[in-house]
Amino acid sequence: MLAIQIQEFGGPEVLELRELDDPQAGDGAVVLDVRAAGVNWADTHQAENTYLAPSSLPLVPGGEVVGTTPDGRRVVALLGGGGYAEKAVAHPAAMWDVPDAVSDAQALALVLQGTTAWHLLRTSAALRPGETVVVHAAAGGVGTIAVQLAKRFGAGRVIGVASSEEKCALASRLGADVTVDSSAAGVLKEALIEANGGQRVDVVLEMVGGETFAQSLSALAPFGRLVHFGQAGREGAPQVDPARLMATSRGVLGFWLAHMIAKPEMLREALDDMFAAVQAGELETIAGGEYPLAEAKRAHEDIRSRKTTGKLLLIP
């Protein structure tokens, strides 16, 4: 089979198309014929070996695919790796049938980024009706879905943070009540409070780290919650002072979808809800572009340059 393999850690240049032996299934797993593989920001960290879970070489990246099972079912699956290939091994506990009315691209937008957005709001932030939600990277894969779900779950106001006029316009079209330019880094706290009519905000979904984390935390109201779910800025998050949290009645939570692999019923709940919403026309997924498998390097270059919106796909 053809696959993208990494033989040394680094940037997009380490993604090489190679011919490899077909993977072998074991322990109840199945080999899928891959129809499409999703590209995520976390994949760029995995290529550098800067992700939460350390990687070993050689490596075929890719944590999600839509594929066909040996008995002909079309499924979407979360993987431990190996998705950037013509064939991939999947385990039934992390594999779900895709409804006929849901496309491959829609399924891939929902299985990792969609379930992340769903549980950021429902499980980690425990969003209550009427609360204000800030969504960073509101035009990205998680952000475009989080903006819509926040409104669907009863948020009083959704503030989308994005890096360009075009991305802010997309966030607005998807339901953001107001948008903030993410380049206002030094005054982000003030910008978020101004966007909320002069009031501090209740929930922040944050995946940049560094100064963005610090400014967002400072913008929280008493009993507000910041959920940190990524390190896009590659600069880490500042230290959090427990005494300061107590004095302001604020909360900081971390979120990593990997912990839900052991609780597949949580993923099933989110996917069932979003599959139904997509079929009913109540939830829109944003196609960010399709790339031939051989152009995985270009896909990583584009996502790292922040030129993309929505969901990126590799097509074997």
C-alpha cells in the first residue's frame, strides 16, 4: 500500500510518500480500505514529536479515517495512528457506522473535532443556558462546530476569535454574536470584555497557550471556566496561581479526547447527536480542502500557516 511515513521528526518536510506492507489486524481489529483521512493540528505536533503522547519512528501519522470494512460497511474510526495510508487498522470500540445521509467529509469533521467541541461544552465547561462562550480559532475544525453547538446548547452570547476578516465573517455566519481579532494579543482581555458588553465572560475554549491563555483567564467572570485543549502557539501555558483562582472563583480545566477512548459511550453520545443534527440541517460542517495523499506535506504547510478553515482531508 501507499502511505505517508515519517522517518525523522521535524516539520512538513518529513512527510514522505512510501510503499509499505499492508497492515495486519489483530486482537479483534479490522483492516479498513481508507476512503479519506482527516488532518488535525495535533498531527503537526506528532510529526515534531511535541505532542502529549510521545511518538516512535518510523511513523505513519493520522488518527482518524473513513473507510470500508471487509464486510462492506462504511465506518468512521479513531486510530492510534496509521491513518495517512490506503489501508489502516481500526478497533470496533472506536469505530462507528456512518449514516447514508452523512458524507465522508462530514463524518471526519465530527469524529474527533466535533466530539471535542461537544464535550468541551457539555462535559468540561458544563455550559449553562444564558452563559457567554468565547471560542478561540472559531474558523477552525473544532471552532466552527463549537460556535454552532454553543448556540444550540443555549449560550446567551458566543464570541468568536479568529485571525482574519474572512475567518471572522465565517464565525459570524455560523452563529457567533460578535467576533474578536486574535491579533489583539496584548489587549485580548479588554477586547473580550468589550465584546461581551463590558461584562466578563463565563466560558472560554482555548487552545493556543501562552499569552492568549493568560489574557483569556483574566477575562473570566466569577465562576467562569477556561478549558484548555491545545498548544497551537507552541509556547506553553503560564503557571496558574491556585490562590488567585480562589480569590476570583475561576476554574481552569484541561481536555484531551484520548481519555474518552476508554469510555466509547461518551463518543457515541456526541456522535449520535451530531449525526442527527447534520441530517436535520441543524449543524454545518466546513470543508477546508481535499489533498491527494501524496500532498500531505502541503496540507501540513497550509494548516500551520493558518491559511485554512474547517476540516482538511487526505484522499488516497
